[in-house]
Amino acid sequence: MTNQNTEPRKRLLALDTSTAVLGVAVTENGELLHEINASGERNHSVHLLPIIEQALQATGTTAAMLGGISVGVGPGSYTGTRIAVTAAKTLAWAWDVPVVGISSLHAVAWGGYQTALKNNVMTKASEQTTENNSYGPDWIIPLMDARRGQVYTGLFAAEGNNAPSRLEPDAIRLMADWVEYLTERLGQASVEGNKPAVLWFVGETAVHGSEDSLRPLKDLGVPIAVPYEMEGRWTGFLGEARLQVEKDDIHSLIPNYTQISEAEANLRLSREGGLKKP
């Protein structure tokens, strides 16, 4: 990670392929110029470059007009995340522009929360935040299914229309354990007088955002599940903010897997001669 000198803002190309949605956007100074969000996880490698070309052509953007590239580094799909990261690094090198890696969960948190606000997914409890000083900022919990009862997730505090601030790191967690931890943290926040009025679970909520899954939280807060699919713009807006202060080294930028894949684990075991008995 290196410091970036302040210079006039230019357009930014944003990419994310960490989920079933391929997100590409072109932004400039906090404004969305064009965005394409295409579903089809198994075809990301086929469609990414053509979609990038479409987005650039739609905005009349050339490489000379780009001030950088922002890419979602996961966590999420192992294969999917690698596709965008590899493309971003290649284009950044070819076009001689800086690149920044962005947490895909951070982008989902921001986009999911803004979707909830836009669709007026509000409750009496959330409205009390403006009337009762004992409430702290709402919490945003992005969810990506990681199978076997696990989720890729993190914890963020809502900041109105601005990017959410991070409270817990991205990680892969058992959903049941995560809800238990959030319940404990919610209790502590209640004691400290900054309990959130609403806990927004956003993203892939069909499996992990059910009423039964979130029931332990209801005694202390108001959990609301908001289904949401990745949109490229949020990776772009987060990238613009990062590029104002720093950039990533092209060669060392890698996806955030949070854990090694099963194939990689098996390969390591084979190299080590299999599991050793205690």
C-alpha cells in the first residue's frame, strides 16, 4: 500500500465478480455515469471484458480519462473474485492507472442499506433514532452464503447516505455463532446507551436472514432482512474515496478469500503427505 498524491479527480472504472452478479460501473466525483449488473456466475469470465467495453463506450470513456480502477476483492466466490481482480490488475498495468481493492461486503452493506432507505423499509423503531438520543447508529450486516451454515459477513455502522463505517472485520462465520455474538454485542451496546434501533441484514438473506435465524436478536433489537444483489456503483464510490489517500500495489493485490478453498486445502495435504495422525 502506497500513498497517493492529491490530483484532479478523474473517472473511475469499478469491477466486482465476487457474487452471482457481475457488476461494472463508471463513476466520477461521486456520481454514477453508467452501470451494468449482469447475473450468471458461471459466465463472469466470458462476459466481464465485453461488459467493461460496453460501459466505457456508453460513457465515452477512454483509458486516458481514467484516474483509477476499483475492484471488489471479496470475500465471496473463489473463482469469481479472481476474475475481477485479475482483470483489474491487468488493465491497471496496461493503462498505467492506480488500482484499489475494495471489500465486497462493504459494498454490499452500503448498497443494501441504501436500497432499504430508498424502498422505505422502515419501522417505528428506526424512526426513533432521531427522537431518542440513547440510540446509536443502525447496524448493517452484509450476508453472502458460504454453504454449510456459514456466511461471509462483517459488521458496519450506518452513516446516513455516506459509506458505512466498519465495526467488525470481514470473515467467514457460522451463522448461528454470528447471531449469538451479535446478541452479546447488542446487549453491551444497550448497557453503554448506544444500541442501534435496527439491525439491517442485507444481501443473500433467503437462507440466513429468516425469522428463525434472527429470532435471538429480537429481545434486544429489531432485525430486518433486506434481499439485495451487488451493484457495481458502490465498489466505485468506495474506490474513489480510497484513491484520494492511497492505492494498492498491482503485483501484491490479491483476493480476500478469508479461508483457503477445498481444492487448495487438498493440494496442501497431498504435498504434505496427507493428514498426520496425532
